[in-house]
Amino acid sequence: MKPRIDILCALTVVIGLLAVLARAPHAQEIYAGGYTQQTGEEIYKGICQGCHMPDAKGAIGAGAYPALAADSRLAAAIYPVTVVLNGQRAMPPFGPSLSDEQVANVINYVRTHFGNHYKDAVTIAAVKAARR
Amino acid sequence: MTDKPALSMNRRSLFKLIGTVAGSAIMYQAMSELGHAGESGYSGPIELKGAPRGTSVLILGAGLAGMCAAYEMRNAGYDVQVLEYNDRPGGRNWSLYGGDTYTEMGGATQKVQFAEGLYLNPGPWRMPYHHRALLDYCKRLKVRLEPFTQVNYAAYLHSSMAFGGKPQTYRAVHADFNGHVAELLAKAANQNHLDQAVSREDREILVEAMRGWGALDKNYEYKKGLLTSERRGYVADPGGGLTSEPTLSDPLSLHDLMQSRLWRSIAAGHIYEFQNTIFQPVGGMGMIGRAFGRELGELIHYNAKVTEIKQDETGVTVAYQDTKTGGPAKTARAAWCICTIPASILSQIPITVGAPMKSAIDALYYDSAIKVGLQFKRRFWEQDESIYGGMSFTDLPNAMIGYPNSGYFDEGPGVLLGAYTFGANSFLYAAMPPEERVRKTVEYGSQIHPQYTAEFQHGVAVAWHRVPWTLGCAGHWTEELRARHFDNLCAIDGRIVLAGEHASRLPAWQEGALLSSLDAVRRLHERVVAS
């Protein structure tokens, strides 16, 4: 009976692996994750500056990337929280791929750099509450 | 009933399981969710009869969607003009050649230094055999095609965390995965563990099928031998005369193979769009855009940046700036307008359309993707590793290496696609200056091909979020967004209709752009004729 048990065990292992295989990744999951940066500066330099540029001054082509430098729209912290979580027009949502802490960190970084001097830090709890 | 298997499954789920083992089911499902799978609804050239003479149509964008619309409507007798932001036709149908200059958002400029005849397709690069509209336009425009290889059994699957970082051939991973799974299933069936799932007569067929499919020996075992080396390759191939004895290869163990996760990449070629036969234009994907552009000639007004789209009861007026000569805004007017400007750009342009279409335009975000082309002094992948076309996959941030599907055996330099990736890694890439993207790509690739270090010459990196005229590679649809917005995006709003890959169910595919355009042209024509 030994071989049979071995085969059963092996088969169970394979079925287990197949279960992993068969759990088709949703687009959301494929695009989620992989952002290992933690500090606001790391996240800005690893993600945001791809569009908003290293100096946060945005850029213009056929369309434009808005500047985040000296940006009065950042005065109400909930605004960037909502935009980062849910995206806006062409901008992808980062809610599925960044943690509450990462979102808070990067917003706090931008709101205190690039000519922005907003003193009220965004809390992790505030980001959590803003998720819908 | 002590022999009753611990496993319980019906026949259907068993075959589903087999499908899953083969990998196609999951990948197809995943790709469907990403919107990358679907069928083309093309049934030959469009016929537009009875166009009122001289009816004017203004087309925004000279990508494939815009130029297809311009071509067909001009041929039908419409008075057509096209406004295009770039100084060339094609849009995302685009190849970069030596001597080209590309300036991205933020101003970084790359001067492409590829040798003559070599190129990078920053956007689309493959044309499935069932993308019938695209292939038909190539035929009609006399764009020469050649085969594109998706699956190359000699190319690599690589994980930095498995087999000491040593790349494995697709051939070996594919054979070993099939072989081990076949062995397990055959043994389970032979020991009656699948009795609830498979009838006795099916079981015999299944076992026989597993033997053939997996290269199992007479004892239903997948192990080192001529049979398995014929699938996974030899250490030394059979030869002639006194040096003809082959050296057989050792299969990877089931454990190592599973742990390596390399099986993740063996299913790519099972996807509908990636199955044989796939084509590419001779000389670069951009040849299609060029051919359309030649055909349309002066109908296309280049360097025109659209700044406003207004419609009234009798027509559509578009304001634009000439980005080359500057000066005050100009206007173009026509009775009808087909707008193929990507939603990422269009959402920023004032446009008089109703709330449903405007909400649809604003609902699409644009995905990130990067491609990096690298020129090497010699085609070492062919000369040293017998890799002719196709692609290797890796867990490193460059994700993929694509080998050129033309110019085989050339002595001179060759250009590889050194990186092609989406998601988090492509955001990271976009955030780097172009020269750093190239440097990183060489660094990653040298872990797979050590020849990189000595042979690399120069490269060019296109991050799609930095492309000034798309702000991303393609519109991102989810099922929920489609349900809410797709019909509104495609419906004619007064005198304006939208077209492009974003207005199709084949997003990011050129076929989607063409089919969307033909559908918009057909509906607009019907409306014109009726009015």
C-alpha cells in the first residue's frame, strides 16, 4: 500500500499547486503590489515622478501632467488622498497597490516639499477611512 | 470501499484540471480579464455607398484608427481632412530607427543610434493571424509581412531565485512540467484513484494520452532517457560517425520545477493572440503607418495640437495650434468629426458632448508599459545560443527579452527588445531618466546573457507614461467600467463619434483600433446618408 499513499500524497501536492495555478489572477492583482518603497521620498521617486517629474512641476505634451509643486489644490489633504487612491481621468488608481501607510507617506512628502508647506500630516487612519 | 480515492472530482473537472496543467485556461482567463483576448469581427473591405458629394469629415488623430477612417471615407467620396499632433503618421504604430530623435514628457531627448535597418517597435510588435482587418489593410497597402515568433523552445525561462539564477530552456521546462504531471496523473489513474472522476474506458485512454503527451516510458515514468531528451534536449546532440553518441540530459525534479515558478511562463504561447501564425511588417511595425500616410498624403495636417472641439447644429469646429510654426490658434471645420485622440488626452480637451460621452472619456485611466531596445555588436543569441527570434522570460524587472525575428545570421550588430514590462516595474522604469532605464536593462539582461557586458553598444527606452501624445500605453477597461461607459463612449454624440483601441473590445491591439474605426465610419455614414 505504500506506493499508493505516496502517489496520493504527490497528487495532493500537485492538486494544491494546481489550485494556486487555477486561481486566475485578476487584472487588479496583476497590477497590484510590487511597490516596495516605504518612505514618501522613495515612493515619489519610484512612482510619481514618472509622470509628475522629479521637480514635481509636471509636463506638457498633447496633454499635460499637472504640477504638484506649490500646489494650492493640496491644501485640503483629502483631495490628494482621494486622487491617489482612486485615480483621476488618465491617472491610474493606486489604492489597490499601495498600503494606507505608503499613501499617507507619499502625500505627506509632497505636501511638505516642492514649495508646499502644509503642516497637517495625513494619518494612516485618514487614508483607511477614505478608501471606498 | 476502502479503496475509494481521497480525491473526488467529476470528469469535467478532471479535463478542466488537465487544461489547467497545460496552462492555457488560466492564462486565457487572466488575459481576458485584462481585455487582451477576443475575436475579430472583420468580413472584408467596408462598402460605403451613396455618400452625398462633398460632405466634410474632420478626423482627429493619424494613428491606425484615424487613417483607416480617412482612407475609407475619402475613397467613398467624402471631403476629408486629418489633424495629427506628431510630425509623422502612425501614432502608436511606430518604429524607432537610427537617426530618429524622440523627446518624451519632461523634455528628455534620445537620439537613436541603431545601425541601418535595425529598429525598436515601442508599441505594437505582433499581428495574430486572426486579426483579419489589420492583415487585410497590409495586403491592400502592400505592406510586406514576415513571421513573428512567439514561442521559441531554445529561448529561456529565468528566475533569479531558482537553479542558482541559471536560465533554463523553455524546451526543458515545458517538457519536464508536462512529463511530471503526466506521470502523476497516469499513476493515480492506474492505481484507481481517479475512479470517481473517470470511467474505466476513459481511464485507459487517459493513461495512454499521458504517456504520449508527457514522454513517459513503458512504466509510465518520466525519467532520463532518449525519450525525454527528445523533448527537453540533449547535453550533446546525436551526431554522425564515431562521434555520434548523444549525451542524455537529466530532467529537473518535480520539486525543483514547482519551487522555481518557471512554469508561470510556459503558457504564454497558448493565448489566442500568441498562437501561430503571427506576423510582423518587414522593416518595423511603423511601416503600416507610413503606408497609410503615403496613401493619404496632404490630407493629413501634421504638428497640429488640438485645443478645443466644439459642435453646433451644422458642424464641428476644432481649434488647434501648429506646434512647429507657433502663432495664433487655427481652426478647422467640417460637418462631421471622427475623434481618435486617446481618452487620456481627450479628457483634458474642452469638448461639447453630452454627459454620458464625457463621463466615459473621463473614466479610462491609461496603463503603464515600457520597452527598451538594445543594440549589440553581434547577434550572440544566435551565434552562441541558437536562439532565432521568440522571447525569454525572467522574474527580473525587465520581464522579457525579445529576439529579432528577422536578419538571422547577419554578421553585423543586432537589436534586442531588452525589456517589456507592465505594472509596478514599468512605473519604476518610467521614473528613471532614459539612460538609466537602458543601463538597468543591460544590468538585468546580463544575468541571462553574460555576453551583454562585452557586446552592448547603445539603447533607447520608451516609457509609455512619458509619451507626449498618449500619456500611457492603452486605456484600461474593467468589466464594471465597460458596463457603465463603453456604449456611451462609442455612441455618436451629435456630429462627433470616437474611435481607437479604447473604443474596442480588443484594447491595446491594432485590430481593435481598426475595427472600432470601421464601426464608427459605418454608423456615421448611415447617419449622413439618412439625414
